[in-house]
Amino acid sequence: KLHALMTAGVSVIDPAHTYIETDCQVGVDTVIEPGVFLRGRCQIGANCLLGPDSDIRDSIVGDGSRVQRSVLDGVQTGPCCEIGPFSYMRPGCIIGEKVKVGGFVEMKKALVDDGSKIPHLSYVGDAEIGKGVNIGCGTITCNYNGYTKEKTIIEDNVFVGSNSNLIAPVRLGENAYIGAGSTISRDVPA
């Protein structure tokens, strides 16, 4: 499999330490660094960089994206996304174009629209995030109340300050600004 990919224009830096299952597809001019695992039915776009020690299963990674030391399981990314390092994206995550999911971010069942950023140290679960949103460091969507999972909706161009708690179900309206350290338990208007 590695030989076939390299013949087709994929750069595998260290074939002895790269593991790609037979149903995985990788686009031309993609670079795969050592320690990468591609499992199940992965579709990796063209001109991507899969950084060392990433583990990607049953996921689609858009053209021109970079994944650094992260785990993607049942995820779909648009083109030109930045993932990691040390991100964990669980099943049901769909992210748009030019989205950043930074260091030590965990996501589950999250829809993130184009140009939004979750730079570091955050948990985003059962959420819909609009375009151009910035989620500050240490922010969490509190999606479980002890009995059921609830949804957080963040509309376009919202700024969420660091160390905020968004207690679902909650909606943050378009262009809302959430100050650092806030706990939000009611809807915030546009």
C-alpha cells in the first residue's frame, strides 16, 4: 500500500513506521510523517500534512489540511484546516473550510462552520458553531446534565472569552461577546 501511494505522488517519510490500511485513499502531494496510522476507510485530500503520531480512522481530511499528533475518529474536515497538536476529535464532528482545532482540544458531535477557531485546551461536545467564531482557551460546552445530552448553538462571529462554561441547552446570538471566565446558562441575544 505504501509503495503504491508513493508511486502515485504521496511522500511517506519513514515507511517502516507508517501504517495505512488498504481501504484508505491519500491525495497527491500529501506528506505523511513517521508514526501515522490510517485505519478503516480514510480519505485524505491532496497537499495535506499528516504530522507524526497521528491516528486517523474512518475520516475525511480536506485538501491542504494539516493534522499534527492528533486522533480523528469518524470526522470530516473541509479544506485547509489546522488540527492539533494533541487534539482528539470523536465521531460526528464535521468542520468546514479553514477551521483551526488547536492543541489539547476535544470534540464530539460538533459542527463547526468556515473560519472558526478553537485554538487550545477546550471541550466542544454536542454543539453547532457558526462562521468566524473564536472559542477562548479553556472553554467547555457543558453538554451533560446527569441524565441527557443537550446542545450548544453558537451563531456567526461570536467571541467566547477564555475559561467560559456554556451550560447547554444554550444559544449565543450572532456577534455576541462573552467575557473571560463567564458561566452562561441562558441564551445570549445577538
